[in-house]
Amino acid sequence: RVDEQQIRALPKAEVHVHLEGTFSLIDLLTLARENGVPLPGPAATIFDISTHADYVAPEVTSGGGSGAGAAGLTGFLRFLDWQCGLVRTAEQAARVAYAFAARQTAAGVRYSDVIVNPTHWNAWRGREFALLDALAGGLDDAEQDGLCRVNIAYSLLRSQSAVDAETIVAELARARPRRVVALSVDGDEKVAGRTGEKFRDAFAGAARAGFHRTVHAGESSGPDGVWDAIDLLQAERIDHGVRAVEDEALIARLVDERISLGVCPRSNVTLGIYPDWGAHPLRRLVDAGVLVTVNTDDPAPMGTTLDVDWAVTAERFGFDLSDMIGFAQRSIDASFADDDLKRDLS
Ligand code: ADE
Ligand code: ZN
């Protein structure tokens, strides 16, 4: 059995985690009090707060493709809007970024990419780059205090327009905000439909400007979303991608091109993509030779941290310590850390 202490000691990265999903209960209580915002009902845990958004799929019917997960994800994204709406000042933004770096460090994470989707942060509409600057300030302070380095993946919301996406990329290429190293897209594929074509030019522009690309797909979409991410969006990594398991040719492509999947088993179960850990395809993806990393997605509302989820992954899927060392090395390889840091951590 691999325990959490052994796991914390492994040099590792987390590559699929949303800053929007990292506010602890105490962060939320403090932000709500500072802003004079009432909390929805008695809350002993962040889960109690989040249940007002009703994001846990009401009925989880079968593994994959049932659509039950989309209901869970839609409500969950609304919950993220609500809590990010509590971050209104630059000081508050810097504080949540700093707290994230501190919690990653405590879980034994030595480097983290973090996804930031400014559309959730409704107090910052029209001031997205001021938000990025405040977040980078918090991450700078964290690194100066010896906490882990964190870089930002700027995420489009899947329902945004092509024009909005291309404007954002042009602005990123011009302003080069500190710590922003990648373009991402997240949100609900069930609601927005197939968005590969829509975002093709934005991702091409990001690639030309030297930004990495990571794409949510194969969670609320089937294999088609993963194909589009590779063929149309030049994705270097897929966030989730688990439903690629339904398509053998796609698996072969992921293996051949060494495109990694940022898998989040607990998130998939919580949001109803799979009914339980036993039905999750993580083991099958690993055995097929896909470069799989294990991540939390939204650790705070899902009530977890990366060290815990790696320990649960080892136990539920029967991985031993040497397997987990493999996961650790892959997480560093798949990360968007610069080469010097990758070398130090390997
Ligand atoms: N944003 C935060 N978590 C997400 C998820 N699991 N899927 C899509 N968008 C998200
Ligand atoms: Zn995600």
C-alpha cells in the first residue's frame, strides 16, 4: 500500500487544476464576510455551500455517455461563478492565488500549472488583465516565500465567441501577462456543442505566439471532442480525455503523438461522468500506453488534495510505489514548467 507520506515526498507536478476550484471553506467565509454577502444556508463544509448549486448529478445511471455528467457539470460551473464573484479586490485575488500555491506545496506539489478562466470572476469583467496581474502578484509572493512555482493557463469558456477568443489571444500575445504560459478552453461541451472549428484560429494564434495549448475534451463530449482538440486546436495536452477510451484509433493517436491526458478521477465520479471509481477507465488508459497524469480538477469543492487522490488512485486501481513514481515523472514531463525546473525535478 502506498501511503500519502510516500506520495507527498515524490517530486511531482499538477497540470489540471482550476484556480476557481481551490477556495477553501475559510477562504469563502472570509471573502463573503468582507463583501457582506450572505452564505446560502448553514455551511459546515464547502460541500454544504456548493450544494445550493445542486451540481451533484441527481441520477448517475451508467458509465460514460449517459449525459448524467453534463447536468452535474452545468450546475457546478454556476457554483464556480458564484464563489469567484466573491473575489473583488486585487488583494483578495492575490490572496487566493497565494493560498493555492501554499496548499499545492503542502500536498508535495513542486510545480503547478493552474487554469484561470476569467469569465467566472464576474467582478473583473473588462479588467481581465488586471485580474491576471493580481493573481501573478500572489504567485510571485508565494514563490519568494519558498512555495511551489505556479504558471497560468488562460482559459476560454467554451460558449465564448470566435471573435472574443481571437481578441483575447491577440491581447495575450501583445501584453504577455506574467506567468501566463498557455491557452486553455474549458466549460461544458454538452451546452456549447462542438467548438473545435470556432476556436481554431485562436489556438493557432496562441501557438504562433509561443503559448502552450491544453484543451478540455472527452469529459462532457465523447471521443469527437478529443479528435477536434488534436486536429483543430493543436492541443499538447487534453484535460480529462477519458472518453478517448471508447475509440481505439484515437488511443493509438494519443500514444503515437505522446499527447498526455490530465485525468481527474474524483471529479469524473463527483460530476457523474462515471458512477464510481471502479467504472473509471484510468487503468485501461494507462495499460494502453497513454501518458496519463492524475489531477484533482477542483480540489476544494470536491473535498480533496492531490496527495490524497494519488493515494486513493494507487489503492483503487492497484498501483504500487514504482507506478506512482511513473505518474510523478509523467506529471513533470507533461507540465508547462520551463526546462531548467523540469530537469531539477526529474
Ligand atoms: N471548469 C472547472 N472544472 C471543470 C470541468 N470539470 N470541466 C469543464 N470546465 C471546468
Ligand atoms: Zn478541468
